[in-house]
Amino acid sequence: MYDKNNIFAKIIRGEIPTQKIYEDEQVLAMKDIAPAAPIHILVLPKAEYVSFHDFMAKANAEEIAHFYKVVQKICSDLNIDKDGYRVMCNIGKNGMQTIPHMHLHILAGKPLGRMG
């Protein structure tokens, strides 16, 4: 069940300030307040989805396509597509998802190391 009082919901409603780098009617992207890389952007749909799994199950095709086009646009606008970047999504307890609102992390700006 979606928690309307999670921190991302409050940010989307404008109750908590953030460093926005992109916003439209459907998507918000902002700088992470505890960056894990020199560039660390969070990208989230504004609609109420608990996780990636929830988003993919409930969003329509246009919403999904728009979301991923925004992720690509942000990476191009930041010029990180040349040197590379990581797009990551934590899902659920075992995936270490800490905020119950679907979001992706874009990490870049240094070699990020192997995953596993």
C-alpha cells in the first residue's frame, strides 16, 4: 500500500525543498542529499507507485516510456553518456529500498567499480 506521507510524496507536493534538475507533469529528478558518486540523481514518477515492480505492473505504456526517455534525457543533458553511468533501482527490503516510492538512481562522475 502506498504511503502518502513518504518523503518523496512530500517533495512532489512541495512540502520539502529539494535541488530539482528536471520536472514535468509526470516526473521529478533531483540531486541525492547523500550522494554515492560525484553525480547522483534520483528520478521518480510523480504518481503513487511503491516500487519499480509496482510501477511496471500498474503504469501504462506511455507513462513508462516517458519515464525512461526522461532518464535518458537527463544523462544526455549532464553529458555523462560519453564516459558512462549506472542506473540502479532498489526494490523492497532485500533490495535495500529505503523510501516506498518508485525511484531510480543515476550515478556517474567517476569509475563506479564492479557490481558483485
